[in-house]
Amino acid sequence: MQYDLRDRVRHEIQLARAESPCVDVDALSRSIAEEFGFDPESTFVMLKRLVMHECARLGIGMRVQSGATVGDAPREAANQRSAGRGSAA
């Protein structure tokens, strides 16, 4: 049986999309990267690029944390951080 990483990523994207219309690229890439036993940082970066490519190809919305690494915790969404705060103008 041949293991196809691209098919696996597509499957995981569809599962993530079932939960939310916008895929959290960093969380999805991190969860797949943790399954590999070698150099999680390089694996995470490669998977992040693949997830972003597949989401773009399929027209699926993405949420991406700039400069994220394997050990980073997911950040709070910008609209949640600013909720309840008025403008200073």
C-alpha cells in the first residue's frame, strides 16, 4: 500500500473544514508533523506549505500564523483580541 502525503493532507483539510469553514493551517500542520519521528520543525514547515497550497487550490479559507514554529501555541484570532475595545480616535 502506497502512502500518499498529499492525499492525507487533503483528507485532513476536509475533516478540519467540517468543523470550521476556515482551516487553521498551523494547527493542522503541527498535528500531522507530530506523527513523524524526525526533525519536527522542517516537517512542520513543509506540511504548512503543502496545506496552504492545497487549501488555495481547493478555494478553502485559511488562518495562518506568521512565523509559527512547531512549539508555538495557536494565537487568539485578531477579532477576538479586539472584541469589546473601542477605537482611540
